[in-house]
Amino acid sequence: MMQAGEVLVTLPTLTYNPAGSMPILDERSLEFLSHSPDQTRRIGVRLGELLEGGHLICLAGDLGSGKTTLAQGIARGWGSLDPVTSPTFVLIHQYRRADSQFLYHFDAFRVGGVGEAQDLGLGELFEDGGPLMIEWPERIAGMLPEAHLWISLRWLDESRRGLEFHARGAEYERLLRAFRKAAFGG
Ligand SMILES: Nc1ncnc2c1ncn2[C@@H]1O[C@H](COP(=O)(O)OP(=O)(O)O)[C@@H](O)[C@H]1O
Ligand SMILES: [Mg+2]
């Protein structure tokens, strides 16, 4: 469970919306405000604990919005033995777990497009069976499987980020419900 007071906004049971203009979201969506990198990581841990083989997590948002920070939490929650860093020259990271499973992390920031992503072997990663996180997924939108969890991160100020989760497909609606329950108890 998150500590009391950490999460100000969860929808659809909206009680307090400091951003004011955030849209009211539906059953397939969830949004909240993170106040620190650690809080973003803890949210990631809750999601990572629920990740299963084949899950695809898309992390969208500008540079510095917190995609890699969230990915660090996800990998930790999943049980990674390896730390998540983001050396800019590596596009595909793989993290090991004690049971020899792999979690993959693809950074499409420097990828020219779908063709280049194919050449790098992203298509095989979809088939591999290990869960996969993708930063800058919009750059390779044409090759993304329809079913996925889409997370948009937004820079609000130096320490605050807005996070929006959107489930696409029944499996991810289930995942989002489980995540909502694990992270917020509701
Ligand atoms: N609430 C927050 N959530 C995530 N990162 C934050 C937050 N507040 C400040 N930061 C800082 O913002 C930066 C996010 O960097 P990073 O996760 O690498 O972003 P991206 O991968 O989207 O480019 C880090 O320096 C992190 O410490
Ligand atoms: Mg990053």
C-alpha cells in the first residue's frame, strides 16, 4: 500500500484535482499526481509486481517527464536483479530475475521509425514472452500491438509529474484494475 497522503488523485473516484483541467477518465483509465521521483518509483513497483510474460507497457512523455524513473520502479517490482539506468547509446536493455526470466526495456528516442526498430529486433521482443517496457512508443506507433498499457507522463513542475494510465484491451483492463487495487486500495 502507498502511504497515506501520497496520492492525491485517483479516478474515477475523484475527490481532489489540483490540476483542475485534467479530464475525467473512465474505467479503463487512471490518473494521479506524483510529488517525487521516489513516489513515481513506488508506483512503478506496484505495477511491476503485477507484470506477467507478454505484457507491454508504453511509457510516453517528454524528456525528463519520468519515464525511466517509472521504469526503475517497474523493474524493481518485477524482481529485476539488474539496476535500470539509461545509457543513451543502448536502445534495448534486458533485466534478469532470479528465475532466469527477462524483462525488456526499449528506448525508441533515437530510433528513426518502424523500419529501424524492426532491424533492432523489436519485433522479436514482442514474441519473446518476457514483459516489455517501451519509452517513446509514439515513434514506433505503427508496429505496436493493439493491446497494451499506455502510460503518459507529464512534467508539471520541478518535483511533480502527472501520470495517466490507459488500458487497451481486456487483459490490460484487468491489469489496471489489479494495479488500482494494489496501489490505492480501490
Ligand atoms: N515526481 C517525479 N517523478 C519522476 N521523476 C521526477 C519527479 N520529480 C523530479 N523528477 C526528476 O525528473 C527526472 C526524470 O528523468 P527520467 O526518468 O530519466 O525521464 P525520462 O525517461 O522521461 O526522460 C529525474 O531527474 C527525476 O529525478
Ligand atoms: Mg528515459
